[in-house]
Amino acid sequence: MVDTQGPTLDTWHSVARHGLLGEIALEIPDDGTFCEPRRSGISRLLVAFSEVIDPASFTPASIEISGLDVNNTPFAPTSEITISTRDAGATRQIDFASALPNVAQYVVDIVGVVDIAGNAVESDADRAMLALVGNVSGDRRTNASDLSIAWDRRKALISPADPADVSADISGDGRISSSDLSIMWASRADASEIGVPAAPVGQGAAAPTTQGLGSPGLEMTVPAAPGPDAVESPVLAETTASVGLPAAPAPVAPATQGFESLGLEDLSSDQPRRPLPTGEDAERSEAPQLEPDLSTGLTDPLAEGDM
């Protein structure tokens, strides 16, 4: 029987390591709402097809990326891309030598991919994603609301099956602690006005490719409701290319004030949790009154409260 049915691109995930827990993936839905809040940024993507695809058709030249920075200025990231095969060819791993710049919106498109019989992908093959370190609330702003969420969820070991836990482990050490709050504080920014970039056009066409030796597989946890979807499969082969695209703009300079200076202790889940002050308690707080961050146009989210 002749195969005339093309494959579909079923799922996308953004992957990062979380200490001894290994790789944990956050699913990227096809609705434009995904934000990667972890400090590692958008550095590794997994794309899963409905069937084995022709490895020769999926190379770094297949990856096209367009971006908008915080000023809605279009740009294309410059990074070496490595393509690896998982699950005997149905899942492909996309690694960026350096993470896509923070505080920017992207559309990543996969083009020219076919199955073993030569049938082209029949489904939508792109995803929109935001890179915004510390934005665990999903409101496209890293501010006091994110700090409050992380403070409430602090624990000595995150649950790999809980996307909220995974997102709040900003540092990637497998815990939610004052170090994560400190990173949030330094990374506060507003991406709410960034639009969706136009679909990339032909960026990958000229990318050279070279075949490389496969690397060992890693255990990966994919948190999903109602339970984890664990993926444990070897990386069978990889392709690497240096994609010659226009240089990305310099990242937004983060604030230098750390949370450690606010007197936060590193608490584990079995210790009493001091609630965030509100109302008059917040006004009486002894937290230092920090200067507004004029570089981002935002006031310091904790200027009126004590963590």
C-alpha cells in the first residue's frame, strides 16, 4: 500500500534542566500564550511528529525564526542550531548554542519536512513564544505578582509534574527559593506591548549543514495535567549549522538590586511561611525604598512592600 498521508506536527515543548531532576519540558500550546520564564531561556525545543520523518529533510535549514524586541523592532536571532533525533525519528530536538534573547516575542517555523515516503507535513508547523525571564504569572510582565507567586510556592524540591512549580524554578536548581526571587527582581520587565512577529520567510534556506555524532539521551519529564508524560529516549543523530542571520539587539539591561539585600531567608517547604505584607502592614514595612528602574519604565515592584 502506498503511503500518501503526510505527518502532522503534534506537540512542541521548551526544555530546561532542573538540577538533579534532569530535563523538564513545558508544553508550548498553539494559541500564542506561551512564555518561557526560566533563566535558561528558549534554548532547547522538542517537536513531536505523528510518524517518523525523513532525517535528511529536517536540518538547521528547516528552522526559520522571526522576532520582535521590546520596542517592536523586527529582528532575527543569530545562533548556531543543532538538530538531534529522538524516539527513532518521530521527535526532533532543536538546540540553540545561545538562548534566544530575553524580553522578545518569536515565531518559530519548521519548513520543508517530509516523512519517509516523501509526504509533506499537513498540519500547522509554527509556534509563537515569548522569552521573559521570571514571568510565572503569564501576564507578560515580570513584576510583584510573579514574586508573590514564587514566594507562596517556595519549596525544597519542585514537582516535575506541576507546570507551575517548574515555571517558578527560575534558576533551574530544582527548588523554589530566594535565589529564584532574586533573579525575578533583577529581570523585571514589561513585554505586554510586544506584538506577534510576521512569519519568517526563507531564513533557513541558505543555512549550511554538517553531520555530527549523536549525544547520549537524557531523561526528560513533561509536566501535564493530570499527570507527567515522561520521555526517556536516546538522541540518535544530530545536525549542526551556523545560521548567518542579522545580529540580535542587545538584551534589556536588568536591574542590579538583588533580593538577598532585602533580608530574605532561604526557606524549605517544612518551615513556617511568612505571608507577604498588605495594606497598612506594607506601608509600615522596613524594606528599603529603592529608586525606580527608569531603563524599563517600571517602578520597583517591592518599593512599598517587604518580602
